[in-house]
Amino acid sequence: MFNEQTVTENGIIDRLKNLNGVNWNYCHGESLPKQTHDIFVDTWLKDALCSLNPDIGKNPDHADDVIYKIRGLMQEAKHTGLVKANENFHEWLMAEKSLPFGENGDHITINFIDFDNIENNHFVVAQQVHYIATTEVYFDIVLYVNGIPLVVGEVKTATRPSVTWQDGAADFMGNTKHYWKNVEPFFVPNLLCFASEGKTFAYGAINARVKDWGPWHKTEQREGILASLATVLDSAEGLLNPETLLQMLESFALFSSVKMGKDKPSKRIKILPRYPQFEAAKQIVGRVKNGYSKKGLIWHFQGSGKSLLMLYAARMLRADNTLKNPTVLIVVDRRDLDTQINETFGGADVKNLIKVKSCKKLGELINQDSRGILITTIFKFKDVEIDEKNTEGLNSRDNIIVLVDEAHRTQEGSLGDKMRWALPNAHFYGLTGTPISGIDRNTFKLFGAEEDEGRYMNRYSYKQSIRDKATNAVKFEPRLAELRVDRAAIDEAFEQLVKENGLDEEEKAALSKRAGRLAIMLKAPKRMAAVSNDIANHFLSHVKPKQMKGMVVVYDREACVQMYYLLGKKLGFDAVEVVMNVDQAPIKELEVSKEGKLNKDWRKWKNDLELPIEEADFARWQEIDANEQKQKALIEDYKDPNQPLQLLIVTAKLLTGFDAPICYCMYLDKPLRDHTLLQAMCRTNRLYETDSVNKQMGLIIDYLGVFENLRSALAYNPEEIEGVVEGIEAFKELLPAQLDKCLNFFPNVDRALEGFEGIIAAQSCLATNEKRDEFAASFGVLAKLWSAINPDAFLAPYRADYKWLAQIYESLRPVGHTGSLVWAALGPETIKMIHEHTDIKRIRNDIDELVMDEHAIFTLTKKEQEKRAAQLEIDLMGRLRGSGDPKFVALGERLEKLRQDYEAGVIKAIDWLKGLLDIAKDTVQAERETGEAPVTQKDNKQALTKLFLETRPESTPKLIGDVIEQIDKIVKMTRFDGWQNSNSGPREIQKALFLTLAQFGLGKDKELFAKAYGYIEEHY
């Protein structure tokens, strides 16, 4: 029989027992030498402490003292939170703690794991590990290293289509099991968790959201990866082999503080690398240690985590003693990136971190042979004077490693030459998502080593990042053809603008003059007004309903000012803001001649162009530009969904190095191309997930037709950029066929039927779980297409059918996390559309009409009973699904399992009745505790009858229904307020119950009597 244990669980364990090199030893959970309340296997841990710490080996009692001390850490989580407790325990694992166990009471470092000689450690894989804390659990797979449970895995059956790795992950994150909360102490020592259903595999750190779980492959696997058990086993071997696992623990487990919104405290999170970061960081360190080649190019697509990759590499380089205290120089080419990198490194509490503040300071640090990690912009090399006679530069050490973010543009010019002269023997590694390949400017030539195939050391493509869900796909939509400007003028401007970088002021002025013709056309007041109208309308109809935000990219700073006032009047000035470079001179500076000298930007915009600019706005933009903390606070407001700021207006700043996952839509009204275009559009490709929002893609609204000829706009190999951005028009071509595919699940169903009758007819076409899951997968594709296009007029002819399908989908969606990857919660727009229309109102009215004399329920014909039971099922499941309370989620899951067990013949009818009584009792109790409206309120039926009708399989004997009816009759007719505390109340109820059960020949079933009485006792 196929189930989670025989297929996935045993398959993973078997692979880990038979690795090349160091293997995992197997032990069933029942045979572990520990008690069910123990987290560590003390005997194994004591052996490791004695063997890895000679001073403890001489006195093994000290090992007991260590174990006693770290046991105390297990209870920290309830006070500090799980992540902080995990971080504290991690310090012990990293041998950062000491105890007075040496000679004469000297403190000695305590070693738990031997990272240098991994064969000195004890590796055990255990299955079905029994653990009891506040609740009792059985973990499917636990990996112990020296008796410490570093890894926990949950696996699910691979035989139901809708079940995915997410169902295993849900056991950690929530659901009824909610391991990270209910058995929190067990995860204080945890390195990572993994989940699989036998077809796919994912891992995550404690308290990770779904978006933070990822697969484990190899970057050389360029094409699609088959969902299969073989893939799962390869992933398990790749991640969970002892060598990789200990490297992950020693060098890649990070703890960082992240802002949760304006005026909110930071949150501590644990970060683990994705496999491309793991691979590339190790390659950099390996190449530096080998001493050759002293350069390399890491080509990872935008948004896939290059800042973290540099952080991992820098930490590993600094921690390697063989490199003799190296200097790691992080070089970026924009202040935006400088801020982002500083936040990434600073949030992770990186030691020996130096943020270079000035050109002078950079020169001093290099000259003075500073060690540590230095973060600087390339522009701080501008004061370096190259002396061709001096081959030693400013520092000739060979253990200086330079990591260059976005390795293009400024790296090919004089600034790059100055950096290389200053550090003649340094290692140079370039990281980019957008390499340039041309005669004059070539990232591959500059950073790529000749021995590397393709001139890159590590490659992680757009297709791979989308496949792995490391980034979102980006779609574009052309807008307002009538607002297009002269094509030739744009092409001419493209050719000029692409040469802009590296020009001096005189050359820039000449370029501005040549590009002036395009600027005049783009910034014509009528055109700007029309574009702003379209942006406002599109934002209000497409973006705001999705509970996300946007960016507006305009031609230049003057256009930023124009767009600010146009959009501010339409959306409110608290909803828009400008981020741009602004002249920092005072607006009016008094001179001796008593004549005022105006700020050049203010003079141009206010006096020359007569823009409606206000002094307060100008002063605020100056402050945002000059004050790093002000800009940081503004960006935090933008990232916070609860803050009113909705749109950022930019022209150059924030087009790179700006990471705001909440940004869904970019309104592009500036001619960009090549790496600048690709970087800009990828501001929208970051993953974003909240309790109510799951971002599926990024969107670009194209006002200039930039994407109509993508191959000319992006000067890359066509194979490299294929699918990087696709038009919304392509979605419109796909939608009708996908809609038909969904409708084909319901042949001969009259969609004009309203209320319950229509839903019941539709549900009868999806009689099995397999059929339901198949429909859910098809509708999921349709819902994504719809959300991307909505509210375009194109959808009008399809709206009624889509609404109907959405209604059916929602009526079938399981309670809780079961099959959550396929049975995803509908987006806020679709839910709103369903709720706004009369179909659901009619259904709710139908419920009111169901109020009837309960004595007549079982006098109905079987067909009538089925109809009413189906109606109640829809209502009950809808209410349970609408409550986020875990008690009701658990209730829905128990109902589902009970029905499935009875249908499968696992339990008899009488056992099913007992189960129903248990659930009914818990339902009433949950309603009392949570204050939720009782499920009986609207239809005048007691809870037990309702649960029976909702879950009753077709084969249920009439006897069960009669018993149910009579028990609920006791509840309604015999009980009275306060009966439990009266002398006669309990006796009268028990007597009535006994007579009822005896009437059906069940008077001797004591268990049934106890359960039924317990239900009645709960049901005030």
C-alpha cells in the first residue's frame, strides 16, 4: 500500500544510509535511548562532549553539567521567542561559549561538533520519533548529530494530486500540529526543517513563511526538473549529507533583524541560503584559498539574493584562518545599493564591519592596512591618483578580496582602473544579474576567468529562479498608443543615453541638448496629464485592490515634479512621494549685495518652467536626498502595507539596489534599455507574502513601447532573455481556453441554476478527491490569468462564468492547510467579486428558508435528505473556513477524516456516530471559548444533527440518523438553564439518554453513552 511512510519516508532514510563517504546510521524512534520528553539523546551527547573536549574527557561528570546547562536553554523560547532561543543555542554549537572546567578552574571552550573532521561525529537518522511537550507528536524523520536534533522532516502521501511539500511544511507553520508553537522546545537546537510528498522537496528555517522555503538543486541543472521521487532523493542527498549539513551550520545559518513597519519593533529572523548562494560563496572562498584564478564572475538573476551571497562569502573569508586575517572590500556603484548592502550586513550583526564614509577615509583604510569587511561605493576611489611608476599601488597584499556588486557600468572606466591600481594583487569577483557584452564594455572580460566555461564561475538564470520560486515572473502591458512619441526620436535617444555613464559634466550637457527633442515631447503638459490620469485609474483599479504598491519612472527630475503634483491631486499627496537627486543649496541664499542667489533646481523649476512647486515639498525632497535616515524612513513607510504611501516617483534613484517586495507595478515612462531596463523592471519581481496577499507576478505598464521590441531593448543572447518579460496580451490569448477547460468539468450542468441547487449540481460532477484536485489545479491557473488581466473590459464576456467557477471552487476548498498549494485561498479581488454579487446572497437566503421542524428531517425521502445535507455542508464548511481560529480548522479536518474513514470502511457506522459525538462536543466548546456564532443559529438544528448531515455518507444506515435525531431532541426538549448544577437535571438527562439508546438496542454501549452525555453536558 502506498503511503507517506512506505514511499517517501523510507526512501529518504534509505538514501541517507547509503551515501558515498560519511553515512547516517539508522535508528527507529522506538529504539532511541531517550525518554519521550527528552530533546537530546544524552548518552550520545555525553560521548561527544568527552571525545571532543579533553578536559571534560578527564572528568565525564562535567559533561553532565554541560547537558544540564543547555537543557535550561530549551525553555528560553517561551520568554525570548523561538528564533532568539535558537540563536543562543547556535552560539554554543559554534563553540562560542566556555565553562570553568580546565586546570585550576580555567575557562575552556566547549565543543559540541567537530567541523574539521566530520568523521569524528555521530550521525543518526531516526524515524517516527515520539516527543511529548504541551502536546504529543511523532516526527517523521529526525537527524541527530552527536545526540542533538538538528533536522526535522515531515513527509506526506504522494498518491493524492493536491498534496504537496506545503502540506508537510504546514505541520511546522500552523495547522493542527503547528510544531514551531506546540512543541517549541524541540526546535531550539534546530538547524533546518524539510518537507516532501515524494515528488518535490523543500527546506526552511524555523518560523519561515511559505515563500522562504526553497528547493535544493544544483545550478548546473538549467532545464525543468521532473517532480518525482528520484528528484526528492537527490535533493535530500544534496542537502542532508553530513558534509553539507555541517557547512550550512558553521557558515550559512544567519540571524538578522528586520523592520516590520513604521514605529514597530524589529523582528529577529533566521536565514538559510538558497543553493545558488551556497554554491557561489563556497566557490569564491575555494578560489581565493587556491590563489588562482584571482577573479570570477557570478551571474545570478536580479532578485535572487546577491547581497546575501556577498555576506556569506565575506563571513567565510574572514573566518578562514589560512587566509591570515584578510580584508574583504564590498564595492557598489550607487548609494541605493550601498544602503541596501549596509542594511543586509548590519542587520546580521557582522563583526569587524567598516562603513566607509568618504574618499579620504577609504584611502586611509587601504594605506593603513585595515583588516575586516569594508563597504564602499566605487565613487570613493575618485581621489586616487594613479602612479604608473608605482607597481605596489596603495596596498599590495594578496589577501585582499574585492566583491563588486552589479559588476558593470563604472567598473569599465577610470574608477575601475584606479581601484585595480590601488590593489594590484587583490582578488576581484563580480556579481551581476545583468552582465554587459560589448566591444568597449565587457563584464565577462573584466571579471570572467578564461578557464571558466562561458567566462562565468557560477550562473543562476531567470528561468531557474522562476522555477525555484526564488523570484516572480514579470509581465508587461503596453498602454495608450495615442500617447506614443516619435519612434525615431526614441531610438536616437536610446543610442545616446546608453553612452551616458562615465561622461564628464561637459559631455553630459551636450548629451542633454541632443536628447532635448525627446524630453520636450515626453514632458508636454497635455501628455503628462493624460499619463497621470491613466496611472491613477490603473492603480486604483488594478494595484490597490491587490493590497500592493507601485513605482512611477519618468524621464527626468523635472518630470518627477510634474508627476508628483498631477498624481497628488488624484490620489492624495500622502499617497505619493518623489525620490531624486536635488541641489542641496538653500532655496535662497543672501549675499553681501543683498541680492538673492537661488538654488539652481528651484530657480529652474519655479521660475524658468513655472512648475507648481511648493517650498515645503522642495525642502522635503532635499532632505530625503541628503539624509540617509530620512530616505530609509521613507522606504520603510513604503514597505509597510499599513502606511498611506502608495507610489514612489523616480527617474534614476531606486532603479537599482531597491528591494521592496510590496512593489507590484512599475509605470514606465522613460526610455531605458539593456542592463538598466532589466534592473529597473526587476524591482517588481521580489516575492511578497502576508496573511491575505500572495504576490504571483510583477507588472510593468509600458507607456513608450519599450517592450514591443524586447530584443533590441535588451542586448543579450535571445535564448538568455526568452521569457524574461511577457505581455499581458499573451494572457488574454490563454484565458478563454483555460476557462473552457474548467467549465468542461461540469458537463450538462445548468449554470443558470441559482443558490444551492447550482452548487450541488456542480459538486456532483467532482465526486472524488482526484477529480476535485484536478479541477482545483485548472482553476488555479485560470485565477492567476484573471487576476493579471482584471479589470480589463476584455473580461466582460467571461465574468459570469468565472464568478460561477470561483463560487464552486470556494465551496469545495478544504478547511485548513490541506492541499494548500493547489487549493490556494482566492485573491482579495475574486473574493470581493463573489461577495458583492447576488449569487451568494441568494444562498444565504436559502439557508434561512431551511428552518424547519427537526422532527420532520428524517421523514424526508433519501433524495430530499441528500439535498438538504449538501446544502448544510456548504454552509457549515463555509463558516468553518471563514474562521481563522485553529480550533475550527482542526474541527473541519476531523470532520473530513471521519467521513473518509467511514466511506473507506475503516470504521463502522456506530464508531462513526461516536466520532461525531466527540466532534459535536468539541464544536460547542469551541463556540463558547471563541465567541463564534454557533453553527446551529441559522437553521434551528442542534450541532450534532448538523454535523451528521454535513458528513453523512450515502451508505449510512437509517438507524444512525434516528439515534442522532433523538439525542439532539433530548438537548432541545429536556435540558434547561443551569440543569448541570441542579440535583435533578443530570439524572433526568441521563435517564432520557439511556431510554433513547435502549430504544435502538444500544443501551449496553457504555462508551457511546459517555460520549453522548458529554456532548449534551457541553451544549448549554
